[in-house]
Amino acid sequence: MLDTILITLLIVAICIALLGVNIFFTKKKKFPNTHVSGSKALREKGIGCVQSQDREARKESKLAVPEREKGKTDKEIN
């Protein structure tokens, strides 16, 4: 059982080292930007990040009409 755990840890360590070769051995020392907003082709198509789109949709519009509170009648509001 201990052999299996050690072999597994060795495999994971090798995988992490291989994934980090670009970062460890280049001058940039930076992970590549794989976010949707970092892709020029997606920006040209108008595709954006869901979180950014949600943030924009939740912004309060200056032209929005304020809603009435639930349960109150017109007489109580005025």
C-alpha cells in the first residue's frame, strides 16, 4: 500500500513539473492567460466572460423605474 502511495505521489510530481516547464524555464515567469476575455478571437466575435456579462446585467440603470414594495397599496405609498 505504501508503494502505491509513493508511486502516485511521484507521478503527480512529474506531471506538475512537466506542466510548469514553460514557466520554470522561460523569462516571462507567468502563466498564459487562458481566460475568455484574454482571447482576441473571442473578443472580436463579441463573446465575453459570463461573470462579466452578469455583472453588467446587474448594474442599475439610470433610466429604470423604481418598483413598489410588495404588499403596500397605492394609498400607503403616497
